[in-house]
Amino acid sequence: MNLTISGHHMAVTPSIRSYVEGKLSRIRRHFDHVIDVSVILTVDHLARKAEVSCHIPGKDIFVKSDDPDLYAAIDAVADKLDRQIIKHKDRLHAHPHDALKHHPPSD
């Protein structure tokens, strides 16, 4: 998994970088096929924003969150991304042809 962390109007400190890496490491627990993850952290006047773009085979997932606290924004965006990854994984493993087994065609 390639992880890119960048900051707009802020410097990405080693502590912020390690915090983001720790939060996004749980994505790999749920789904191994993550190719690329790009994180953009932005500081505006009163809001801190975190945006994550995640490239996985067959889909690109984009989530964002904002909060007055940067760490809370990172937590929220990690939770949103985690839910999206699990949702995508469930769709991949769903078997729509199983519905035919339960409802045979009427003759």
C-alpha cells in the first residue's frame, strides 16, 4: 500500500504522520488489495479538514471530514473510510446467484 500524506497551509509533523499511518493501518486488516492511499490535511481559519482518496481494484473511494481538532478529523475520516472499505468488500463477496437457489423458477 502506497501512502502519501500532504498538508495544505500546514507542515506534516512526524507525530501527525505516525498518527495517520496508525489510523489507516486498520484498512489493511479488512481489505488486503489496497493499492494507493492519498491523504490531504488542510488547515483553514477555524476548521481542520482531512481528505482521503483510496484506490482499490475496481473502485476509487473518497472520504472527507472536518472538525476544529485535526486529530478528531483524522479519526472521523478513518472511520468513514473503514466503513466504505467494509461495504465494498461485502459487495465483492455477495453472491447474487444464491437468490435463485431459494426461489426456483415456476414451471
